[in-house]
Amino acid sequence: MYYGVDIGGTTAKIGAFKNDKLIDSWQVETQVESLEKLVNNIVDSIKEKDKNILGLGIDVPGFIKDNVISSSANLHFLDGVNLEEAFKKAINVPIKVINDANCHALGEAKYAKLDNIIFVALGTGVGGGFVLNGQVLEGANGAGMEIGHIHVDDKYNFRCGCGQVGCLETLCGQKGVHNLVDYYRNSLATKLEVDYTVKDVFDLARGNDPLAYKAFEVFTDKLGLALANVSALFNPGTIIIGGGISQAGDFLINHIKTNFLKYATPVVRDTKIILASLGSNAGMYGAYYLIKDLVKEQQ
Ligand SMILES: [Zn+2]
């Protein structure tokens, strides 16, 4: 069978696929003591179940250039590592490694049977991936479609984790919501407790709480702006919204659509904006499609 492996900061999710269907999945701890332990822990857990492994697709949180991880956000010990080579030492089957956000985009695109999509993950920050003509756009440094770092703001000037100011991520995603709530808390009335989640903010925004609605309004406005700009460049046809915050569902999607149309040039106004389908399984699916297609191409 083919396997899709989604390596995260604390756990690695492993999915077994047959005829494009996820038929089994489990998790192992992401071993951070050494590269060897990380690799062997994953490979051994698959070997235990399957003696006829056809290939492994693997996604990691990090940029990949020429198969080498240049910078990993959560797993710094992988910086400078050729992970593909490390896995090939442990098991002699076809292996391919990909950036996690790009992998999620590929999973959602292939699952929806779409060749051109932008995928946006609204989580702690704002991640993204882009599939063009069925292929993931990786770019020169593996940083293609880093939509979270498009410059969209000259008013708030919140500092971004990347070192810049005014990135989309400073106003969208969990960090963005917290920035905006902090900024307006003293000037706008609210029922929002001091300890809150993004879901609390969106729930109150639905009820027109002034502070919560302001944060929601800026969030969806700037996301609409960024998506309109990216659409003018690449005409993706479909924008897929995922990540934990996308659980806000239609309320969120409808406001993103309205704001997208505010900024979009006429020829891309028919772009569909939809919710992601695969949830936390997107990484496993993307990694699976990646390796399956690669093996098929080589046959
Ligand atoms: Zn940034």
C-alpha cells in the first residue's frame, strides 16, 4: 500500500491508502532527540503493519529547496537535513518529501478533483498552498504561496513573526484576532472575557458585539483583499479555506466572499470560495497523492 505521513511538531499522522481511500490511520510521537529516531519510529510503525510498502509521501513543517529543509518552524533539528535521503536509508521504497502547507493544498485539490486552487489554512497563523495545472507551486525557495506574509496593512503596523510589519497574518488567524482585540479593547464595548478563543470572538461577532465584530470585520476584509490580489495573478478558479478557524463555516465564508468581491477584478469575480473537505486528514491525503502520482509517472 501507499502511505501518507504528516509530520507535525508533536505527532506524526500516518495514513494507509488503497484506491485513493484512506483505509487505516494512526499516530506516532514525533521523536525530536535525533533524525534517526524520528525516521525509524515512523518507518517501524508502518513495517509492523505492512510487508509490501509501495511508497511513502511525507510532509514536514519547513521550506524545502533541492530536497533539503532550509528552515523548519517547529522542528529546528531538521534544518539543513535531506529528509528524503534519511528515509531512504531506513527503507528502500519510493519516497517524496514536501512542505506541509503545500501538501494540504495538494490533498484538498486532488480530493476535490480540481487542477487550479488556492488553499488557505486559518490557524494560529495564516498558511497556504497553491496548485496550478495539477502541480504544487513550490517556488525557488519552497516558499511559494506564503499568503500569510502578503503586505496588507499600513494602519495597525503589528509586528509579524517573520520580522516584517503589516503581513496578512498580523490581522488574520488566531494571532491576528488577538492583535485586533487588544488594539480595540479599550475603545469598543464588548462581552468578550479576557481569556477567549477565536470561536468566542466569531460567536459574539454574529450577535453584533462591537469589539468582536470589529475584529471579525478587519480579519475578513484583509483576507478578501489578499485573495483578490492573488486571484488577479493566478486565476485559481477555486479558493479553499481550511484550518481550525474555518469551522466557523458559512458565516466566515460569506463574509470572505463579500470582501473578495469588493477588491476582485471582473475577470476573476466568478472564483468559488469554499470550505475545505479533509480537515486534519489533508496532510495524509496530499502526501499520498504526491507519492502515488510520482510512482505512476515513473512506471
Ligand atoms: Zn510576515
